[in-house]
Amino acid sequence: MMLEIKNIDVFYGDAQALWDVSLAVEEKEIVTMLGANGAGKSTTLRAVSGLLKLNKGSISFAGVRLDRIKPHQIILRGISHVPEGRRLFPSMTVMENLMVGAYVSSAWKGRASSANEVMEIFPVLKERRNQLAGTLSGGEQQMCAIARAMVSHPNFLLLDEPSLGLAPVIVERIFDVIQRINQRGVTILLVEQNAHTALQIAHRGYVIESGRVVTEGPASRLLQDEHIKQAYLGL
Amino acid sequence: MNLKLIAEQLLNGIVLGSMYALVASGLTLIWGTMKMLNFAHGELYMIGGYVLYFSLLLLGFHPFWGILLAVFIAFVLGLLMERAILHPLLDKPEWHVSSIVATLGVSIFLQNFALKAWGERFKSVPYFIEGTLDLLGFRVAYQRILILLVAAVVMVGFWIYVKRSRFGIALRATAQDRDAATILGINSHRVYLITFGISSALAALAATMLAPIFLVNPWMGIPPQLKAFIVVVLGGLGSFGGAILGGFLLGCIESLATVFLSSEWKDVAAFAVLIAFLVFKPSGFFGAKEW
């Protein structure tokens, strides 16, 4: 098991956001986490990244307890997080954003070649390299956010709603890239509201409602599930 | 009105303004990264002045080493202050209030410490370089030329450092989006710590350069602190470019007020401009810009 989330409870102040959530991702898989707005998808990813503390349960990655190390050290384990809403550094250029992605000492030395490498995945970023990230279009910002996460050569990617607010044709292109990244051997945990598209590329899926995991299974089975069809696929 | 007098005063304004810019850039640096106002900034400046005084007059240092020692001690003091006093308040509720109260406390403590330990007598520090330069009929003291040179070198150097170095990248990332910086491996607490040290060092450097002109005393930090707040409002809170532009502008306003009104009126002019900005352009020249 690569990532293992076991029975976690997470609170925002006094409000409980996650109830006994468990989730596992095997090496080289794409696992998607589906659910409505506010169901607890982003909360789960933020807990993995250490931005939120657990009240109960554990999160381990390749046998190491992530909930026991400092948030800024999690990337050193090979986990990269593309947060909800991209969260680029708006007053920095595309290139500077990629340089922040290469901040960890293992990546800093080879930052220039790594940045060029990830810009091969998204050629449009090459044209925009000296443009401020805040002035990019939504699709370009998402590409920049994924590229920024890839500069440190992670083997696990946490993707939070990469399709949010993007035109269908752009979403398709981004999901294409996600699949390509996965084929290169990067394991992916993908949080999505866009259930249909996510289940197209995922191997397995989890459905989360009001902070609890309600269903899980292979993507092909979830696509056939009556409840999911009604609630998330609009069929 | 005598044009030569105006030109000379403007030059003085630029020299003084360069130091306002240096003090204000430390203040704006802290605001930009930690989102707090440091009310003890002027006292770190004051400590810089005393360290210079003692290293020149008691230890017999060359001014260069005295300045370096003052900057270094202020840097370390900044680190200690951040770790001991501000760090425990970070990420707790009411940070905007608690940081002001805490730094105000440090400010009062340091002023009274200086008064008790070093006395209320104003101490004079000799000019680093004697003599004046005669240029196109102007007489400019070498000390003032030195001040301008130091300000230019430090500001340009600091700007390049923030733009290019690994720490500079981490600093700007933390200032713009702390959570995003954290997930990319940046330890924001360490960034805050070092930022505080650098900010204190900038204040102390300005103090050492101005000490020969303004004398060293326990309250010497109050005027530059107030001026730095004005500068930061003129330039836009958190903006480095704004702090520099605002610094020079304030220096020139004060000098011109001295020429056209009288030297007692220069603070009135400075604060009148502050009030005008607060009323008509509260975001300053560059708005609340990010690093």
C-alpha cells in the first residue's frame, strides 16, 4: 500500500469535517475521490499534506506516518499537492512559480532542467514563462499548478479539482496529461466533482458525503452504480 | 527664493530620504511576509546606534567594523525577538492585535532599558569621513555621499537577493500564499525568523549611517519609526518599491518644508501629506502589493 488513510477525524475549530474516513491508494494507481461541494474531499487532501491536524486515526505513506512529520517536510517523501483553486503565487512569473516548486534541496540544483522538462508537458507554459501567474487564463493556471507540483519529481500527486471552472475542451486536455503523468509511474489521488470525467481515467474511486466515505470500488463499477448515476453523473 | 538653497535642501532630503527608505523597507518586509506591524522597529534602530557608538568610542573600532557589528547584533536581536516573543503568538487568534501589543511592549522595554543602562545624555558619533565635496558650486559633505552610496548598494543588493536567491524565492512565496509555500516544502516559521533578522539589520544599518548627524540616545528610534510608518502608507503597505519611492518623497517634502516654511514645520508637512494620502489614496502609490 502506498498511501493509507485510516479512520481519520478532522475538525475545523469545533466543526467536525471528516468522520472515520479510510482510503488507500496502491502504487501506480489513479484513485479518485468524488463528492459534492463541502463533502470533505479537499479536507482529506489537506490532512494528507499536513495542513490540517488529525483528531483521530493515521495517515501513512510507504510505511511512514505522515501525521507525525512537519507539513513542509511531506514533499520530501515524494508527495506533491496541487491545491484547490490552483493557489499559484500571483505576483510571480510562471518560471518563478516553478522555481518555488523546486525549492526542496533535492530539486534545487537541477531546477532549470526540471523546469524545462515539465514545460515540455505543457508547451503553453514555455510561451508564458515570463508572464505573471495571476494574469494567466484558468486553464493555463491549472497547467502551471500541475507543472509546479511536478518540478520536484514526486512519485505521488494529490490533485484537487483540476477541472474546476474550466471549459470542457481544456478539462479533456488536462485529464489527458494526468493520465500521461500516471503512465510515467506517478501514483495519483484525484479529487473531483466532475465524476464522469474522473471515472474515465481512474482505476478506483471513493464517494464521500458529509464527511463520510459512503461507497468505494473499481471505477467501472461506480460508473454503473445507480446512486452515483443519480447523484453525480446526472443520468 | 534662492535656487541654490532649494537644490541643496533637496539633496539633503534625498540623503535623509534614502535612510527613511531603508528603515521603511524593513517595516514593509515584515508586513509583507508576516502581516504584522513592528512597533519595536525604531528601537532596533536605536540599538544599532548604541552598538556603533560603543564600538567606536570604547572599543576603538574602525567605523566599517562598528557598522558591521551593529548590523550583526541587530540581526541576532531580531532573531531572538521573533523566536521568543512573536513565534508563540503566531497562528493564534487575534494575531493582528497581539503582535502590535507585543512589539509595543518590546519597544517600551528597550527604550527604558537604554535609558537605565546608558543614561539620558545624547552621545555624539564622529563623521566617518570628514570634509566636503565641491561640485558645481554645491558643497556636499562626504558623509552624506557615503549615506547615499550605502543606501543604493543595500537596496539594489537586497532586491536582487529577494528576486534571485533560494531564500528570496521562499520569502516571496510565503508572503503571497503561505499554505501553498508550505506544501512545496518551505518552512514558513524559518522564513519569518530570518525575515525578522534582516528587517532589524536594515534598521540598524540606517541608524549607524545617521548616528553622526542625529546623535545617539534612547529615543532616537521614535522619529524614524514614525517616518517609516508614513513612508509605508505613501508607498503602499508591503510594497518594497513603494517604501523606496515613499522614503525619497518624504525626505524631499521635509526639506522643502524647511526651506519654504521653517524647520519646525517639517513634521507638520510630513503628517499633512500622510493625512492627505489616507483620505485620497489610502492604498498608497503601489497599493498593498505582494512580494
